[in-house]
Amino acid sequence: MKRLAFAAGIALILPATAPAEAQMDIAAGAAPDHPTVTVAGKSYTPFGILRRNMGTAADQLEPFPPHRIIGNIYYVGSRTLSSFLIVTPQGNILINTIYQANVPAIAKSVAQLGFRFADIKIILGNHAHADHMEGDALAKELTGARVIVMAEDVPALAAMKPGGKRHPIDEVITDGDMVSLGGVTLTAHLTAGHTPGCTTWTTTATENGKPYDVVFGCSLRSPAVITPEIEASLNRSFKIVRALPCDVPLGDHPAEYRMVEKHARLQPGGPNPFIDKAGCTTEADIQEAMFHAILNEQAPKH
């Protein structure tokens, strides 16, 4: 296990706009419409989960109102694609730059919260898919931040070149490594399956003098065909996620932690709806049920 600490002092470039290109709507056939599982009274199919996560092309680009989640952790992403800002005295951390086309909107959301996009010193991601990490190159250009990635996702990130830009990789980490800045430490947990380097990040945040365990979950959504390697990875990942200390469950898609519903319940002086210990394994329950249903469906029938 290694610990990476970063100090301020990187040369910065002020944010600039980039052309926003419409993303793709999730069309029928993008995922199977079977099997069906029911969890906590709700039914799900692989296609339904994908559509829930991605929404429409407009949802993927439209900024959701930026807001404080807990302590020094803020939401700066779109309606269906998560991006999180962690504020520290020595500069800030951004988790998930989303698509390149989302980066100007993320910068605007950061500014609306009263912070400077140029003060981002570290860029992290949950996993090497374009809807979560394609914007790394542009965000680095605009901030000078260091891009830190999980080793197992390096090949996929190296092939991710929006507009021909080389994907920046400044540091490569492995399972259990910690990244620290300004008194904040995030721990990387390899929760592979969705991608080989799918990374769940954990940290603590303080609210009203009390510390809370925060989990930035990586997708546990299995592919339509589960290989023995992916089966082993997901079996390991479900165990890891269920064992993590958790008071505030977050995810790389807002639907995974019911952001819209919780945000609507925010009231000045009221209880924080994002503190949801009971919901810490809800997404794992859904995805593990689907995982086993797919395995059962693809098993040889005698």
C-alpha cells in the first residue's frame, strides 16, 4: 500500500469552453431486456438499469443543480452522470470528469458553488468508460491537475482519446492505495467487474462535528455475458462493497444513490438526506441479484 500526497503550486490555466456534442440516447438493444429481478418491490432488467443510469442524451449533458452533499463534498455533475468536488485548504479533488463535452458545465457548477475550477489539483475516476473519464484530458489542460488512475484500467484509458487527445496518466495506483491532499485522504478499493480497474473510493467527511464514512461507489453492473474471470471479480467486489464502513453512499451515476429524490428533501436546518446508512448496500443488492440471474440464464441447461 502506498500513500500519495500532493501540495499546491501547480501552474494553472483558466477554464475555457469546449463544444458540447450531444451524447447518444440509450436505444433498445443496448442491453438485453432479460432476465428480470425484483429487489425491494421494484423490478429491473439489464436494459432498464442501463436506461436508469444513463437517461437521455440531454440528461447526460444537462447540469444538475450543484449542491453540497456533506462536509466538504459537493456534486457538480449532470442529471445522470456523477462528478464530485472535494474541497481542501491546499486545493481541490475532482472525481469523474464525465464526457469531454461536460467539462465546461462542471467548471460552471464549481464556480456556482463559490470555488475555482483552476484550484483542482487532483483528478480521479471511478472507471475507464467515456461517460466517466473522457474529460480527463481537457480538465487537466484547464487546471494542471494530476490525473491518478487504477493500474488495471490503464489500457482502456490509453485508448480513450477524445478529439485525438492523449489520455493523461500522471500516477498509477493499485488496490488499497491512498491519495491525500489538504488533510483529506481517499482510499482506492479495486471493485472490478464492470471494468478491470473499477475503483470505489472511500473517505470521511465531518458534519456538525461528527465524522461520516463516505463511499463513492463504482458501478457493479455486470455485462450481458459473464466470463469466469468477471464472475470471480464481481464475487470479490460484492463482498468488498458490503464490508466497507458507510454512512453516505454515492455512485458514478446519481440513480445508484437516488440523488434526485434526496436532493428534493434538502431543507435548511433539516436532516441531511444523503446520510443514508440503510441505503449503503441497496445498489449492491440490485446488481448482485441481476448478476446471479444472468449467470443462471447463461448456465448450460441439462
